Amino acid sequence: MPKGSITVKKPKPKTLAERVLVHKRTKHAIEFPSRPVNHKQEEYTPSLPPDITTVTNVQLGRLQSEFASYADYVQGVLALAEIDHLESVDVEKTEEAKTRLSLHEGTLQEKADEAHLDPVATRRRQESLEAKARRTFLRNRLDQLERAMKVISREQSRRETENARRY
């Protein structure tokens, strides 16, 4: 190593989702989508105008593009959230099983109750619920984006039909 050079260690992926991304990038050259930018190169969260019939054709095209890009981004984040949720459920079950196996006395029900109340298992259960909530939120957001894209598409079709009648 040349004198004065600095070695930067890349952090090792910790979660299953991070490991999947690393694997996808190295083996298949699939990259996680970055947060999209609009035509002004600014990050955004798209929203429909109150009256879509008042926007120009150019603005309508931009809206379609922004919603589609953002939906792709949310879909990628949702995939990672699904993986995180699966991993958290597995960790939660493993933690409870470890606690049950460490108990030497009591009925099966008593061991199950004790394992359920174990502080580590309780924390893992909370993490699992949070992962499920993130996944649910992202699914709902993706549904909203898809509905908005349908509204935009219907407006584009309406305009095309209206223009065709004129000519």
C-alpha cells in the first residue's frame, strides 16, 4: 500500500435486505432505484392537482412520468420492506424458541407464556410489528400512486378522444 493512502472499509451488510441488494448488484447488476427527481432535478413526492382538467398536455405528461417514476421507487422500497418483515418474523420466532428451550421447568403452556413475555422476545416482536407496519404503509402508498396514474391516463385518453372528434 502506498505511503499516506487511506483504506476505507465498506460496512458489511447487516440486514437480509442489505445482503439481497449487495447480491443483486454484484451478481446481476440490478440496482435499487434511487429516489426520483422531477424535470427540475429536485426530489419530490408527486400529487395530483385538485382539477386535473386544468393542466396543460405538457404538465399532464410530466405528471404521468413523475408518478410512474415514484411508483417504481416505492415498489423497490416495498420489496425491501417485505424482506425486512420476513426476517423480523423469523428472528422473533427464533428468540421465543430459544427462551422456551432454555426453560427447564413448567408445562408447555407455561414455557410458551414465559417465552412470550421475555424482554428480548418482546423487543423482537415490536420490531416485527414495525416492519409489518412499514410494509402495509408502502403497499397502500403504491395503491394510491397506481390509482393516480389511472386518473392521469383517463384524462389523457379523454383529451385524445376530444381532439379526434374535432378533426
